[in-house]
Amino acid sequence: MTRTPRWYDIITINIFYLGLATLTQTFVPLVLPLLVQQFVGEMQQGAYFGRMRLWALMVALLTQALMGMLSDRSKLRWGRRRPFIFGGALMDLVVLTAIGFSAQMSGMAGYRLLFVLYVLLQFFSNTAHSAQQGLIPDLVPQEKCGRFSGVKALFEVPIPVVLVSFTIARLIGAGNMWGGLLLLMAIIFLTMLLAMLVPEQPLRMTLPPLDWQPFLRLLLMTGFFTAVILTMGELIAWAGRWMARIESVLILSVGMGLVGLVAMIVAVAVGVGGSFRLSIGAAQCRTLSAFVWWVISRLAFLVGVTNLAGFVLYFLQGRLGFTRESAAGPASQMMMLVGVCILLSALPAGWLVDKVGRKKIVAWSGLIAAVGIGIILLAANLTLVFVGGSIIGIATGIFYTASWALGTSLVPKDEAGRYLGISNLAGAGAGAVGAYIGGPVADFFTRYTPDVPGLGYVVIFAIYGMLFVFSTLLLAKVQEPGIQ
């Protein structure tokens, strides 16, 4: 920042994170599942939800990289970042309005329109997000980055989850989808307007020609990862056709659950391993094998925790008997508890990491999360579901802190940004793997075991719990520097 920050810059530089996080907290656990269910019905909702998540997340990953590069070089009069935030937010409002009208439709025509609109929403919101992420590095003096980042964390997790739970979720839960969307749009618009108060200046320095190689490598990695996920989806379809003849519910649950677990493990391990080979080469992968295994372990954990949000509404409908929109309120309340517990556990985890060690704390976070899943699966009422969700939130907060500390110790110090940037594929891949593979597994049980409501979502939640354990076991492959 060219001058001393004003007292309110700590708000204006971070406030748009609130709009972005409110969009995520509203759309993934509430709006998208309900509209997919409305368009395709309960028998196919998991697969169609997963398909939409896969392609939208891959678009999001590529958009952030591309628009981040372009905003880095922008010489527009408003500054490098603000034009992208302004344009992305306004287009979000246009797309959300169209989604509101699409909610009046039915059948596959409605689903196809929603698919296109959701992909566009990911494109425009990530256009704005990529620029928003540049404001603190661009404008904040190094000695003040800590406090600015602390406010950023507040706008990303606790404030939006509480806001959505007590406002938007209640409107949607009462059947007022338009009311929820309009309130969401108002929050996005107001936070964007406040972000326009950021004291950003145009970029005046001359830059070298744009190097497209990093983006092309990411495009290749994303294509490979997507192909692996699609292949595992075909495995699930094949297994479903073969197992449909089995009459025993127990055998079906164990058999299809194991197939789903293996498919997700293969997608995680092969997807990450192959992507790294494409990006940095086989020789470097062997040199940095501990880092590659860390990313695989991290993705396994994130597959579980990320997809709980996407499927919790369907789980509550099937397991506890909530009907359609009535599940929106409890689903949002659970996400609120998870978010608050993440925030409360993340800071103490930093102290534990220093006292106990990085790998040990990461390992414990996976086992604690698995316990949380176990409580949810055995829960006969909403209170126990909330208890299990809170435990998962605590484990996730610990994981975020300890896992990142472990990862930063494994990369070459002079290329940390490059390698940790590649690891971001794990974040986007988590939602795609768990939803695209898990959705058809859930639909299989909805179709073939109608006498056991919600069994499919019990099975995929159990798979996510096993992935938490798998994530912990993989840490044996991660050798910390200086430890023999």
C-alpha cells in the first residue's frame, strides 16, 4: 500500500470474502441439492448432483488460475483487482436471477439449464475471487498482513455460516427460494460495493510477456484428474449393474460400499500421482515423494469433509425424515456448527503442532473426524447429528493448521509457491471425487433398497469416514525433513 492504511481498509479489503463465502454456504448445501432433487427426483439426485459438481469445480479451478494471471497484469484505470471483482459480482447477480427463474421449471430441461447456470456461476464468482485474493499481497504492508488475514478468516468462515443459518436458510426452509436468493444477491452486491472503496491504483510498471506454460500445465493436470474421476464413475455404474441382482441388504451395503471406497481411493491416488508427473516430471516426483504422499493424504481427508456439506441435506431427508425444504434449516445449522468449531480449533492446533509435532497432530485429526462420522451414522436424532458434526469441525480445524504446517516443511523453500499452488488441485478435486463417485452410490440404494430410507447416504458417509482413516494411514509415507 502506497500510504498508511486507513482504519476501515481492514474491512474494505476483506469484505467481499463475506459475499463469496455466503454464496458458497448458500448454494452448495441448500440451493443446489434442492433444485437437483426437484428436477430429476430422488432416484437420480445423487448422480446428477455429482455430475454438476465435477464440471463446475474443474471450471472453478481453471478460472481462478487464468483470471489470477490476467488480473496480475491488468492496467485498467480502476486498478488491477477491482474491475474483476466488480464484473464478476455483477455477473453473479445476473446468473443468480436466472437460477431463481429456473426454479419454476421441472424435468430435465430445468436440470440442463441449472447445469449451465451453475458452471457460469463458478466462472464469474471465481473471476472475482481470484482478484480478491490479490488485495492483501498488493496493498497491505508486511507487518500488518497478520491482522488483515485474521479479519479475512472471520469473513470466510464464522460470519457467513451464522448469517446463512439464521437468515437465508430459514427463508429457503420455509419454501421461499426467491427470498433466499434475493437476500444472497443483496449481500453479494453490498459487499462488492464496499470493496470498491479499496484505495487501489492502476499498475504502471512494464511487465514481461505473459508466460502461458503454468496455466497449460494446470489445464493438462485438470484434464487428467477429470479423466480418472470419470473412469471411476464408470466403475461404479458397472458395479451397480452387477450387484443389482443381490437381494441381501447387508451384502449390498458392504459390497457397494467397498467398491465406492476403492473408486475414491484410486481417484485420489492416481489423480494426484499422475497430475504431479505431468507437472514436475517422474524424477522430481521421486525426489519429493514425501510431498506427493502428503497431497494424496490431504486430498483423502478433504474428500470426506468437503462432501458432507453437499450431501447433508439428502442425508437428513433420508435418515431423519425431513421433507424437501424442511431439511434446509437443520443442514445449515450443522454447517454453522462445523464452521464455528473449525475456527475455534484452528488456533489452538498451532500451539499443539509446535509442542507435539506436525504428523502426530494431522494423524489425530483424521481419527477424530472418523469418530465424528461414526456418531452421525449411529444418530437417531438431530442432536447427535450436530454432536458428530461438531467433532468433525474440531478435527477439520486441527487438520487445516497441522496439515498445512506439514506441507510447507516438505517443499523446496525457493519454490514453495509453485509446489503449494499445485497442491491446490486437492481442494478442487475433493469436491469432484466425493460427489461424482458418491452420488451414484447413494442413488443405487435409493433405487434398490426403498425399504431402508437414506441407506445410500449412510453408506457414502461411511466411505468418507474410511477416507479419514485412509488419510491417516498414508502419513506413514510422509517422511518429515530431518527425521530418519
